[in-house]
Amino acid sequence: MIELLATLGRTLGFSLAAGVNLYATVAILGLASRYQWVQLPEQFRVFDNPWIIGLAGVLYVVEFVADKVPWVDSIWDSIHTLIRPIGGALIAVASLGDANPVVTGLIALLGGAVAASSHATKAGTRVAANTSPEPFSNWFLSLAEDAFVIGLSVITLKFPLIALGMSVVILVLIVLTIRAVWRWLRQRRRPLGSAV
């Protein structure tokens, strides 16, 4: 039971991180597996190829720079609207290891949905920040996102059960935020519709 919860913690933690910054997540997984920073299940060795680590590192540097420039960050996020959820799904499947096709499919859907939710939250926050004329909010958000991804990835590597709890809390907060924004948008539309 504990191993199942640990697997779920790795699945949710890494998928949530991948939705914010896929390349940092893959690089951290690859480096942790290659240099055995922590004892990981064997299936994570898929990330320890030097080409995968190198490419993830280069793309992370590109994203690090792109994320600091207003509106370039939103274009970058738009390009990654499909890439990050697919990456989250692949990481989730890798965290599972050998399983029957139905479980693998369900975990892929879960990982993709979790990555999509964190990606949508990140991208939406960035669009809102881009309406501000100063660039400092972008820099602050970008650095906070990097710290979040690195922190969550390290916690997920070392303490997957804690990562499970954190991921559930974060996902609940995302859902509550989406509901509040949706409700606010519906209330703003009512007076406009009734005035016509």
C-alpha cells in the first residue's frame, strides 16, 4: 500500500511540475537517476541518457530566458499547451513501471490532466501579469515557478508521500481558483446581458 501511494506521489508530483516547466523536471529526473542522488525505481533510468539530460538542460535555459520577457512568455506557453501535458503523461507512465495497458492508460490520462491543469494555471497567471507595464512581476513569477518546480521535484524524489499530499492540496487549490474565476466571469456577464 505504501509503495502504491509513493508511486501516486511521484506521478502527481512530477506531472504537476512538468506542467509548469517540463524541461527542468526532465533534467532533474535525469540527473537524479544518472548520479543516483536518491534511490529511484528502475523505470526512471529512461531519463538518465546524456542526450536527454543535455537536451532538457538546453531547453530549460531557453525557457528560463523566454519566461522573463513579457508576452514572449505567453507565446512560449501557447506553444507548450500540448507539449507539457504530453510530457506529464509520459513522466506519469514512466513513474508507473510495468503495468497492464488499462492502468497505463489511466495513469497517462491522470498525468496529462494534472500537467494540463498546472500549465493552464501558469499560462493564465502569466497573461494576467503581462497586462502590467513593468517587467518585474514577470521576473518574480518566473523565478517563483522555477523554485516551485525544483522544490517540488526534489521533494517528490526524496519524499513521495509528502509530494502526494502537497500535490493533492495544490490541485484542490487550482480547482477552487478556477471555480472562483468562473463564477466571477459569469457575474460580470449578467449585467451586460440584461442591459441589451
